[in-house]
Amino acid sequence: MTEPRTVTLYTDYKSPYAYLAKDPAYALEDIAGVRLDVLPCVLNIPDFLGSARLDEAGNVVEQQRSAHQWRRVKYSYMDCRRQARKRGLTIRGTVKIWDTVLGACGLLWAKRQGEAVFRGYHDRVFERFWKRELDIEDVAVVTAVLAEAGADTAGFAAFAAGEGPAEVARIRVDAEEAGVFGTPTFVLDGELFWGSEHLPDIRERLACYCAASAPAGSANR
């Protein structure tokens, strides 16, 4: 039996581009013999885009961001909303740069309880976070989403306070050593693809590989 071909996806809940990539990434598993492995990669946004905090009316109340960085941020949200509207998704600009380590801990916890639990959690967190309906830094909120997705949450608070953040940090370090610098990033056979615009190329490679790996004569069955 042929081993599944794995595509690794690095994601971060505070990346609107990662949100937009979620469902098209799931669809890679429609190709026979393909497995998607989603891992958290918590970005340090101030490193490259500075930081800012807004009030609920959208007024800047605190910032450490250059004019160039503001242009990049504003364009990114405009671009993401443009794509989100095509799919009926809501992306509201965040009022601060959120710490998504806790949400990433929830992702790892959900993955360990099966694909259905993982997707239920992953979908809810992305959708509610970008509607400003979810406090991703509140352990009670994240625990409730896990429970809603069908997870056994016993022990999650302890995991989120110790082992979880350490694992999230290790994954980020490994990702950065492999060359990852942003999300979404896909990795196939050690090659990096940053951004969902590369999904057609990834699908083509996977389809060719799976066709070549199929048993002789299977296409005629």
C-alpha cells in the first residue's frame, strides 16, 4: 500500500491570509493519497509590520509603525476583504496584535483527538476571531470552543500553561529553520510555497505523483 503524500501547512489565527487558505488547503485531501498536516506557526508581527492598538471605533490609540508599514497593513486588509467577499467570509481588522499561542495550543490539542474535532475547532476559531467574536487569549473561551468541537477538554488548561506553549515554540523554531517566515506556508517534499496562490501548482504536483504511484491498470478499473 502506498504511503500518503503529506503536505504540511503552517498557519496562524491572526493571519487573514491563513484564514483564506484554510478551506482550499482542506481540499488538497480530495486528491487520493494526500494528507494535510496543519501546524501552528505563531508570527511575530511587530518584527516586520510594527505594532498598533485601535479603539472600537477604529481610532489609533497607540502605535510603533512607520508610514510604509501602515500602507502594507492597509493594503493587506483591503486585499483579504476583497477575496473574502467572493466566498461570503467576514474579515474585520483587529484592534491590536493578538497573542495566538493559546489558540495554537488548542489546535494541537484538537488534532490529537481526531480530524473531525480538529476541523470543528479550527473552523470556529478562524471564523469567530475574524468577526471579532472570540478572545483568543482567554483560556476559558478557547476551552469552550474545544468542547463545542467535540474535544475532551480535561487537562487542557494545564497543557496550555506549560507543555503546549513549549511545543508551539518548538514548532515555530523548526519552521523558521526550514525557511518559513510567514503564513500560510505549504511544504511539499521539503519545498516551501508561501501563499495560497501556489495551491494550483501544489495540486498539479500531487496529482502527477498520485497518478504515477497508482497500480498499473488502475485507471481502467
